[in-house]
Amino acid sequence: MLFRSGGTISDDVSGHHQLRRLREFLENSGLPLIEMYIRWSEYFSQEGKAELLTEDFRVRLDGHDSRDFQRGLYSESEGLEPLNRLAYVDTKSFLCCNVLEYADRMSMAHALEFRSPLTDHRLVEFALRVPFHWKFRYGETKWLLKRAMQPFLPSAVLQRRKLGFNPPTGSWLKGELRALPAALLGEETLAKRGLFQPAKVRRLLDFHSSGRRDYSLHIWALMMLEIWFRIYMDGQSVDSVQEDIDAAVKSDTNRNAL
């Protein structure tokens, strides 16, 4: 598989994702704790990025490793329990740079007042000092939090399965936005950027569109990077980029209507 645990794009295309995740866990089980965490949290493995990037861009990177950010946070957390150290890394990276930022932007875009009371710094600091066995107990996650909330919340809420906020990216790319990958990640565009090998990206898109592997998150990340380039490097206005996207979607809709 291209983007995790090394390998190439021709590997592991059976679509058995639970088996894949189990294999990844076993493959990475011998790594230091922070390296296991990074492997499980990244979309593109270091080996996958090396395969995808052009030779010129790899040289220009001069050995830069984006994962050093998380490793630095892990070093800062020395003194905490091992799994609380990972919670610290998550809090200082994924929580603030992803979850809270996205929630803030999306709520403001729709004129909503959004609050995250459980991220009060006093509560977070306390939670990082709580021994991990009070958080995961008898096979139950968030054990202490659920017990603390029992007087205030109904059982149906406390026992409800975790529900994420991920958009239906896979459905979009197979449905109304299926024309966008080709429109934003065409060979001419990729060659102009000089970052990714067009043939490798094309194979990724082909594997996804054929249903041999779900690469929706990887493709979405590449498309967002291209949109960023158009706005902040090429100087296109947001409206202009939106018009390009609308035109690609409309063209695909008209073509399928014929």
C-alpha cells in the first residue's frame, strides 16, 4: 500500500480495511510509542510521500521531516504516563490545529456561536494528570468522565457510540464532486507545481475511482493543497477558484445528463 507502512501503490488493494488496520497495528507494534502514534495518525507515510514526490522536490526538502513537530511535543511531555503523553501530543496538535480550528471556521461561516467547554485549560491540565486507568477502565473508554456526568446526562447519551464530525468525503468524490480530482490534479497542473509525480497521482486517482482502495482522504488533502496554491501562490481570488470548481462540477453534470 502506498501511504502506510511503506510498500507501493500496487500492494493491498483488496479493500478489507479491518484486516489492513490490524496488519498496520502489528507491523508498527515494535516501534517506540510516539512512532506508533504518528503512523496511525498520518495519511501519508514518510515512505509514501517519498514515492509520490518528485526527485527535485525531495532534494529541496533536504531531509525535512514533518513528523518532528509531534516528536517535539512528545519530548515536552516527559514525566506524564505513557498514554497521557500521547494525549498531550494530541491536545497540542490535532485538537487545536485541526478539530477546534475547523469547528471555529465552520461555525463562523454559518453564523453560529460555538463553545467547547471541555477544552477549558484548567480541565485539560487536570485531565492530563489523571492516571490513565481512570480513563480506560474495564474495557470502557472515558470511564471517569461518564461517571462524573451520570447525575446530569441520560444513559442514552452516556452510552452512545462515538460520533465523529468528518464530512462524507468519499461519497462526495464518488458523486457530485467526482470531476474535481481530475480538474484540480491534472498532469499539466502537477508538472507546473513540481511537487508530485503526475503518473503516481494518476495511479492513486485510478485506484480510488475503480473502487480498489479508498483514497478519499489522501485525494482531498492533495486537492486542498492545490486550492491553497492557487489562492496564496498564484494570486487567484477565492471567487475565481470557486468558479473553476463550479465549472468542473457543472461540466461533469451536463456530460452525464446527455
